[in-house]
Amino acid sequence: MKLAVVREKREAEKRVAATPETIKKLKGLGFDVHVEAGAGQSASIPDDAFKEAGATISADIGSALDGADVIFSVQGIEADDAAKAKKGALQLAVLNPFVEKDRVKAYADAGLMAVAMEFVPRITRAQSMDVLSSQSNLAGYKAVLDAAAEFSRAFPMMMTAAGTVAPAKVMVMGAGVAGLQAIATAKRLGAVVSATDVRPAAKEQVESLGGTFVMVEDEETAAAETSGGYAKEMSDDYKAKQAALIAETLAKQDIAITTALIPGRPAPKLITEEMLKTMKPGSVIVDLAVEMGGNCALSKPGEIVEAHGVKIVGHLNVPSRLATDASALYARNLVHYITPHVKEGALEIDFEDEVVAESLITKDGAVVSERLQEAS
């Protein structure tokens, strides 16, 4: 069995889909691993490290893909590379299929079995495969560091002979994996932290980390979470009530970190321009949803902009800004996904398995994902 690890082509993508640690595990499963030259360079993993772990270094993507039964990638091979892959090859990657419809079609046309790792169901036995959690955890941590880098004051309270420095006030909007890590990191840095989410279940998690929970609680919030643990889109009436509460709270904050995403939809607008105008001069917003339209009205993908005296940070691909650790976690996610489907050195995919059924998006020349079919 040949397994190809390709070099990422997309701008701002520094991660790689394998590490020397996971190469050894893949070799133990019976894979002949081929890594495209330079694949780990941006994640501080030289080709020699892959070689020492037992991988073969391929000069280019064509030779890496040639005859490969399995393809590991972070953001997926590009549409024009799909034709270079073996028909029936299994590709594991984060594919953003709701947006990248043309690429999904190219995978189907090429006969690839493409797995969207972000579609892995949030069930207990799939936790080790959950790329959204592994990457969001790092994004939440990095968001706080990015905020601290742009903030002109300190985070913790400091008692000095010259006087007292007040602690920074941080508000985290969205208490999923990224939000909870942001809360924990901001608390460790000494900030006073509050957080908001539409899911009532988030309250206990926020408070357990030392944050204050801010939320409009009514009948609608009881059904604000999907079976997969994601937030649902709320009614216009609820949004108006929540916006009023957020506006009141936001005016007292120094830093806001927004993390709210709805699968398959543009990110909800949580901070309007009117809210920005009420924030203190020198405040900072870090918008982790900027690639899906942003939670802040004036955030711009890949830029740090200033509006009404507030800095709005819109870094792209935040997990990639911690490429070494992000790659290590992501690579393990892929190994955990593939391992149950290798039997005595042969690839035997169980298409009845819930994880495969939910995450497989193309097979036998067609788009087979029900989620994509419903969205089209």
C-alpha cells in the first residue's frame, strides 16, 4: 500500500499532514510512505527527518501521487492535481466542501474517495480523529497571544510602587473548543474574562474556567445546540436581544475574541460597527471566523485594520501560525482515522462505519455526502 503525503500549495498554509512520529506508525500498519519534497519545511520538519522515520522523499506531487492508494493532505490536493491520482484512491483532508464545490466535483470526476475530516461526527470513539477540535484548541490559544501582541497594556493586575495596573477585560464570543481555550489562556495571563454563547450547556464550562457567562436565556436557547454539538442559527428576535446584551457588555471590555461558526453557513455577525464605536480606544478584536465572513462587521481576511480606535485582527488560518504543534495533532488525527481500516497490511474501508459514512464525500465518481446533497 502506497501512502502519499503532499506539500501544501495554499497561501498561509504551513502545516503538513504527517510527522516523523506518524510516519513510523503508518509504516507499522504496512504503508509505503512517500512524502513530497519540502512538505514539512514550513512546520520545521526537514526532509531528512521524514527519511530517517522510513519515508521515501518524492521530487514532486506527481511522483508522490503516482500509484498512491491513500493521500494525506491538510487542505486537500488541488483540482488540477486530482487527475494525477490513482482512481479509487482515498484522500483524507480538511476540504471545506460547502464552499469548494468545484473541487469536490473534480474529485468525483477523478474517481477519488475524498474524506472531509471536518465532517467526522462528534461521537466518543471519534474524538481522536476530530481535527476541528485539535486545530481550534490551538487557534483559541493563539488568538489570545495575538490580542496581547496588539494590545497596548498588560493583561494581569500589577501592584507596583508607582501604582496599580488594572487587569485587562477580555470577552470571548462563542464557547466552543477555540473559545474555551481562549478563556483558559486569557485567565492564565491574568485577565478578567467573560464569555457568551447561545448554548446553555456552555455556561458550566465557561464558569469552570473562571469566566463569567453572558447570555439571553429564553425558550429558544433550550434547542440551540445540534446533536453534533454545534450551535444552531437563532431567530432574528433572539439575535436582537442577544445583540443588545452584547453591546452593553462589550463597551466595558478591552479585548474581544470571536469564534462563532455555523457549519455550512457564513459566520454570524456578532459585533456591528455601532458596537465598535462604543468600545474603548485601544481595544482589540481578534476575529477567528474571518475566513467565513467574520463575526465582526469590519474585519478583513488576512489584515489588521483599525476602525473607531479599535484594532481588528483578521489573521488567516490561525492554527497554521503554530504549524509544528498543529501538524503533530492533525497528523495523529489522520492516523487514528485510517488505523481501523487496515487489516493485516491491506486497506479495507468499512463503508458502513458511522465515521466513514458521515465524512466520505465522493466515491465511485459521485458526490455521496448527504450533507452536501441537502445543501445543494
